[in-house]
Amino acid sequence: MRDIIKTAAELLTVLRNKKPLVHNITNYVTVNDCANIILAVGASPIMADDLGEAADITAISSALVLNIGTLNRRTLESMLASGKKANLLGIPVIFDPVGAGASALRNEATKTILTEIKVGVLRGNMSEISHIAGLGSNTKGVDASEEDIAAGDALAIAVSVSKKLRCVTAITGATDIITDGNRIAAVSNGHKMLSGVTGTGCMTTALIGAYCGAGEDAYTAAVAGIASMGLAGELAYEAAGGKGTGSFHVAIIDAISRLDEKILLERARIHEK
Amino acid sequence: MRDIIKTAAELLTVLRNKKPLVHNITNYVTVNDCANIILAVGASPIMADDLGEAADITAISSALVLNIGTLNRRTLESMLASGKKANLLGIPVIFDPVGAGASALRNEATKTILTEIKVGVLRGNMSEISHIAGLGSNTKGVDASEEDIAAGDALAIAVSVSKKLRCVTAITGATDIITDGNRIAAVSNGHKMLSGVTGTGCMTTALIGAYCGAGEDAYTAAVAGIASMGLAGELAYEAAGGKGTGSFHVAIIDAISRLDEKILLERARIHEK
Amino acid sequence: MRDIIKTAAELLTVLRNKKPLVHNITNYVTVNDCANIILAVGASPIMADDLGEAADITAISSALVLNIGTLNRRTLESMLASGKKANLLGIPVIFDPVGAGASALRNEATKTILTEIKVGVLRGNMSEISHIAGLGSNTKGVDASEEDIAAGDALAIAVSVSKKLRCVTAITGATDIITDGNRIAAVSNGHKMLSGVTGTGCMTTALIGAYCGAGEDAYTAAVAGIASMGLAGELAYEAAGGKGTGSFHVAIIDAISRLDEKILLERARIHEK
């Protein structure tokens, strides 16, 4: 399908012209990489997590990225305040439920965020999104009892979550699935070495935030962010994979900073269904 | 002007012999880079932000760097306690008002720090220092109404702030301006790619902290820190700029770790006015 | 001594097959490197420091690493809760008393952790472990008054601490000493450039955590972690030392990601006494 690839590729150029400010309330493990990848793709990052200013910073931004990788109560309050401000102002919210399913605190925080905030894009791995798919039931963690959610069926889970939450849902894995409930894209870019670097999921979410800040359509933004990261993994492997995961990590940022419409058009592998 | 270049270059050698301990209360986005650049230039970093020890750590350090990049109330208190201890003991305080002007919290924190602590060096970009230049008035954010502050006039703003706060003021940009109110230096080293990496401003401030820990004259320390960073940008671009911003980022640290008097004498472009 | 080298080298293969989850409550300066080095050696990192989930995360992990590099009261409570849970479940606790001796807060925290938690491996530099060796007395900081602790006598200090705390104690330096009170190993791998990168101590502790998560014997795990890091320093210097400390830093992660039994067998320099 050329259309979605072309649309995604063009969004990169729009992004670089607009240089949107992207507010991140995120974890302290991968925050430097998130800031640098947002700069590399052509947007401008700002990290601010104190309740005293979080909503103010959101108000001057073009997108808000929430990531619960090192969740704590102080920043959760800031996430809620920023998310509500974003909803009020029509600023897209991108949510990365890191580790949803792994602890009661993360499960509750995820539920609270999804209940109190209208999320534009939800991005996680199979385990995290599966957990969210089961949130409506009484169980905690992944709920395999709901009939429509078969283990491994990323597409069904993503569509189900998108319809329930009225958002774009992305499940990243060997093949990435992105859907808004109607449109469905599968991205097959990527490299297995990406799992050897911490924060490649967080960085993908940050990229989606940057693309969301550039254009109106959250589905296209999610596809563009995920394809960009997958392609960066391939390019980084070609450039530095043989040296090890440290050099590969650096080369991911390099690849995003050198990405352009032409590379995306030539190498993005996106199929709509 | 050879004098300031020679003085700055010699300070690097003094620094490497003294290995000053530099206490940083800073943001969690760029803290790893700040620690590594302090090591690379030859000093020793320590990060401690709990109120229960911040002032104690300051007391054993040769310089204190305060950076409000991810300001929160908990660490603001620690900054004030450390700053007061530093003032009491004659330890230089270097202040980076990241994002001053962008939120009420940052504006208030900036005002509080500048009111309660005698800062030795203030380093920021044009927007941040312009905001501070207007702090005396009733407006928040950049105050363009004061007659003596014309937009774009970095030199006038820096001199004005230095005289008001009795500190060295540095405005970094395409050309960096450093002044203590009397002496004025312009540094034209640097590379535009530096703006593609997060924390190059924070790292510059950290370097100033290291140089302040090595010598008595805060003006020379600020010039040396800023020239070192600008030169590192040039050297990093030569070494790795073509690869992308990830490799460029790594090469900045490389360049600082290999910097010496000779390179500074040959390539620093510092003009006193 | 071939036996300990062979045992340590084989533990790497066990680790890579098991991929243990390693819970880290650590500092925000070097946390990204700790996560990446845990991935590079073949384990899986998780960072969670909120009291609301810390013990829950520990309960699903194979090892718990506590590091007080940017100690604060909030995370100290989480360390204690996690440590107690780990003790209850027989999960090994690895403790890095960063800066013990440097402030009253760190001294008290160190004492509290060592009193309330059964630590499996304690790793620090000479200054930190010497401080702990003197904790039983009334003095703060290094206690040189105890007869059996002569300055510079790392071996005697390590054995003394191991016997007192019934744990494996590792003092890293030019030569690293590891002991469980009975067995004693000296590791002479390493490179002086390691001290030019922040967090190489934290990363060593993280590696010990990964090895502890893979096998039963904490002494072997500590030896394997320390030898791996020392060897990585040598390999990183060979690969990138000439470029500077930024590239060397990246090459440390590269080296760990490419480490295998064969390299350890050929190049580890471990002597048992």
C-alpha cells in the first residue's frame, strides 16, 4: 500500500518544518534517549513533571507523552493534571503503559489514566496491551477469559482496545499492529537487536508524540513513529550492529537524525488491511 | 586577544591537576552527560539532591552547579540549602535557569534562587537571561518593556544582569557573550549541530562549574567552559557529524576528554571588548 | 587458578539461557547504563522505586540491586521494603553503598540497610568499604582505629566485613578483591580509563546482580561480574580508547554484549588465594 507510506513519509517533512514542542512526563531510565530522539526526528522535547508546572507546560506544547516506566505517586498526579489540560485544549495525549500487568500500582495507574484522560494513542507491547484489554473485567493482569481475546492475537486485541477506548492502539513486536478501530496497519520494519537496548519502546512512543505534534491524524502519526523506529533499527544494525549493543544504541539516534522522506518511501514496510 | 585565551587554556591544566569536586543538583534528563563531561574535563562530579545531605556535600565540594531543567519542590529546597552553604563557605555557585520564562514555577524558582543565593555565574540562552533581566518589573516572562533591553541585544542584557546581580552572566547562542559587568568576552566557537543534542547547555554549565572549582576568577572560568564546549562541538562535528546526532553526542565527550592547552590556544576564538 | 575462571565463565552461559529479571533501585545518574549493561550481559532489567510497588516487583525478580548514588528518603523506604521482601523470598540482594562516608545521610542509610537487610553481595571502593568496616565503632567515616584494618589493606578489610555481615564483599580498585570470608579472589582485569566514565562502579554492581540472578553462589557471581567489567574495560580501550571517554563508554556496553565463555576463559585474570 503506497498511500499510508507516502502519507507517513510526508508527515516527517511537515514535522521538520513545524518543530513541535513535545511535553514528556516519563521515566528516568530512558529520558535522555527520548529527548534526543525527539530532537533527532526534528521536534523539540520538554520534560517537566512537577505538579506546580506540568499543566502549564502541556498548555504550550503540541503533544503530551505519558510513560509510567518509573511510575511514582508524585508524577502520576502530574500526568493526570497534564492529561486533563491536554484534553481541554485538544492537545494529543500519547500513553505508554510500561509494565502494565506487572504490579498493582501500575495496573491502577493505567486504569486511572485511561479513565480520567482521553488518550489519542496507546502504545505498548503485547503483554501490556493485553492487560489493558482485560481491564473491564474483575481480574488483574492479562485476562485470557474474554472470548474475543485469543493469546497472540495482537490484531483482535488492538482493535478491541481501540473501540473500547476510542483511541489509536499500537502493539509493537516482531510485526507492529496499529489501528484506530477501523483502519489497520502492520509494520514489518525492525530488528531483533532493538530488544537489546533499553528504552526502544519508550523512544518509539516519543517519536509518535513528535509526529502527533506535527499532524492531525493520530493513526498516521503512530504508523510514522513506529515505522521510523523500526527502520532506524535496521539502519543502525547495518551501521553498527556488529560492534555491539552500545554502538547500535548510538546508531539508532544517528539513523533517526538522518531519516528523510526518501528513505521512508524506499524502505518502510507498512501494509494496510 | 591572546590574554584571555592563554589564561583560559592555562586554567584547564590547573583544573586537571586539582581535580576539583563539583556538586550538581540538576535535572534527570542530562545528568549522565553532565557527570561524564565533568570527568572528561578532569574534575570529579557528585550528584546529591536530598535535603538531608545536599549542604553537607556542597561543603566538601569546590563548586556547586544548580540546574532547574526538571525542577521540583523537593530539589528546589535542596538547591537553596546547598546554595546558602556554598555562600557561607565561599564556594562558587553556577546557576543554569533552564526554561526560565516557560512556567510560573520556573519563574518563581529562578527569582527565589537569585534572591536568596549569591550566584557566581549565571548561564542561559537569550530567552532565559532576557526573562531574568526583566525580573525586577511586575511582568512575568520576558520583559521587553524595559528601555535598556532591546530584543536581540545579548550584550546589553548580559551586562545589565551582571551589574544587577553582581555576577558573571553568560548568554550562549551563535556567538556566546560572557561578562562580569566590566570585562566582556565573545566566543565564536561552536557548531549548529550542538542544538540537535539535548543537554549541551547543561553540559556547558557543568564545565563552567568544573573550571570555577579550579580557579578564583569566575569570569575566566565561564569563558573557559564556554569555549571548551564550543570547540568540542567543532571537533565532534569533524569526527562524527556526518554519522548523525547520536555519534556527534558521543564525540562531544571524546573531544572534551582529549582537550588540552595546545588545542585551546590554537582553536579557541575568544574576543574581549 | 582455572577453576574459578571456568566456573565464572560457565555462569555467563547459564545467565544467557535463564535471562533473569533484575530489579534495581538505583540512582538517576547512571541508571540507563545499568539497564543497558544488564541487557548486554543477557539479563532483563526492571527499575521501580515507588513504595507502592517496589516489593511487588522484587517478588517477581531473580535479584535485587540497591544503589544509594542519589539517595533520597522516598527511595530509601522502597529499598528497605524491597530488601525485606527479597530476604523473605530468598532473592539475593546486592548493595552498592555509593559515597558511604561522604555524608551523614549516606552513613545512616548504609547502616540502616545493612542492619535491616541481609545483603548477599556488598560492592564498593576502598573508601566506601572501609567506612563500613568501621561502622561498629562510634566514629563516622573511615575508622582507622580498629587494629585489624590497616590503610590500603583491602584484603583484610574485605574479609573482616564479610565475616561481620556474613556476605560476599568486593572491593574494586586497581586489583579487585572478592571474598565470602573463606574464599578469596583477586581480579586483575581492568583499565584505568574506567575511572573516566561515570557509573562503571554502578555497572559492575548491576552485572553482579545479573550473575546473582543466574546462579546460587554469590561469590562466583561477584567474581564473574567484576571480571566481566574489568575485561570490558580492556576490550573497550582496545576498540575505542584512543577516541576519548565518550567512545570508550559506548564500547564498554559493546564489549559486554559480545562477551562469551571463550573470551572469559582466555582473558579473565582471576587468582584465588
